[in-house]
Amino acid sequence: MKEVHLHAKLADLQEVDYHNTLVLHSMIAVMIDKGFFTQDELTRKMNELDSQLTFQIETYTRISDALLSRTNPDKPITFNRNV
């Protein structure tokens, strides 16, 4: 019975996700139509934010991995952004 409830909850989440995506796309289309920004500006900003978030996620992952695998508590943890 729990499996049926899980499938129902997933279906509900998919419906909410679809609705939110539709609203977001509609809002973006209206703002572009009204001249608030262009599609190119939106794409550039999306790429910029994606790059920043990817760097943050990778950094947190390296910190977490370093802390979990650290065998010598006196050894400092160092990170290289270019890794």
C-alpha cells in the first residue's frame, strides 16, 4: 500500500513541476515581449549562474570528500580552484 502512495505522491510532484515550469516559461515570454530583457541576455545570465553554482557544488563536494577521507587531523586542507 505504501508503494501506491509513493507513486501517487510522485505523480503529484510531476504535475506541480509541470505547472511551475509552464508558469515560469509564460512569465519569461511576457517579459521578453515587453522588452525587459532579450533571449540572449537571459541565456547569458543562465550560463553565468550555472557556472557559479557548478563551482560552488564542486567546491562543497571537494571539502566534504576531504573531510571524510582525512586521516591526519593536523594536516591543513587546501584547495585549488583550477582542479
